[in-house]
Amino acid sequence: MIVIFFGDIVGARATDFLLDRLPALRAGHRADLVVANAENCAPDGLGMTVPQVEALLAGGVDVVTGGNHSWDSADSVRALDNPRVLRPFNLAEGVPGRGVLTVQADREEVTVLNLADDCAMRSVKATKGKVRPAYSGWAAAPRTGTVLVDYHGDHVLEKQIFARAVDGEAAAVLGTHTHEPTLPLHVLPGGTALVTDVGMTGPLGGAQGFGYAEFVAGLRDSGNPFAFGIPALSDGPIVMGAVVLHIEGGKTLRVARISEREA
């Protein structure tokens, strides 16, 4: 089985960039399954929109995952009604959305599980007081067949420890949230691939895809980089953060980066 996983899609330009290239990527890699974290795909980079999610799913993405921005707007919450759209699973009852999905790919079952660490979710009003430890979410989640984990988190150490804890049970632990791709691509002894952050599919030249000006002004004036809110998205070239996994029998044999950049 061949799986392509795209890191955080940031903004409308990045969504269009991915959709333009996805048919050739699926065909070129002979991908059986495509998963994309799209929690930042809205035009302003905050949350999702129903039309963009539907375009991604119609354009070749099989499962959309999320994170702390999954509830940023009413439209983002509506997008969670789609059965192929996930948000972190390790939450108490009552939070909109679902966190795990089992699909068919290459004539076998694949479970996609979305988890997040406490630090990534700390400022999310929709989940305040409802975030559970990521490993307890793993333990409680229904899992069949090959298991892929989108681990949406801030801490490299926690992602590495989690991957070791599930080595041999998950085919891959794929880090999202920081938008900065990490260089090492690991295949652990039990056959679990670990990428501590896949990196964003979004615009360069800013801070996690957003412009610098308001962040810098807030930091200089008050010590709080968020004092003036979230800036508009950067207008730099779009870069693609993605990996391709070759999996057999629920174990990853090899993992490689897919790197493209807007001209």
C-alpha cells in the first residue's frame, strides 16, 4: 500500500496549489490513499470552509484531518459534519466532530486516527477542559487494519515518545501543527514510521504561513506577539510539505519526502 500524507494546508492559494498537483502525484506515486491536514485551509488560514474541504475530497484527498483550528468558525464546524473530516480524537464527549475513521484502500482496511497534545489545544475555547492525554485517546480508539496517526502537537519529545509507545501497532505517526518540516524520516524497529513534523503546504516568507508585521509589533510593544491579532497570510511562494509511505502488513517499509515549490 502506498499512502501520501500532506501537512497543514494553509490558505486558499495552498489549497489550489495542492489540487492542481494532486492528480499527477497520485498517479506518479500510485497512491492508494491520500490524507491531508486541512485545519488551516480557509482563505484567512484559520479553520476550514465547507467548499474547500469538499474540493479537496473531490480532487483526490481521501481523508481530511485537523487540529486546534478545527473549530475556528461556524463554517469550520459545519465541515466537521462530513464523515471524511476528522478532528483530534482525544477529547471528552460533546465536542463537534469525530476523530477516527476506517476506510478501504488497496483492498484492505486503514484506520486514520487524529490526536493532539495538550499544548497545541491549550487556547481552543471549544475544547477547554475536555482534552485528554494523546495516549489514552490511542488506547480508546477503535482501530482495525493498518493504522495511521496524525499527531497534532507542539513537542518533538512527546511525538517521539508516543511513536515508540505504539511502535509495531501503528504504521505511521505523522506530526503536524508546527508547520516546520523536520529533516529525519524514521522507521522504528517495529515498523512504525515517525516524522515529527511533516511541514505545511502553505506560503513561505512568514511565521507558519502568516505575515510577520503584527506579530513583531505585538512582541515589541507589549511582549505578546498576539496582541494585535493574527496577521494576513504571507504572500510568498507556496511550498508543499508531504511524505509518501510504502506499507505492507501494517508496517512501513520506507518513507520519503515529497517536496515541491511554487515557481
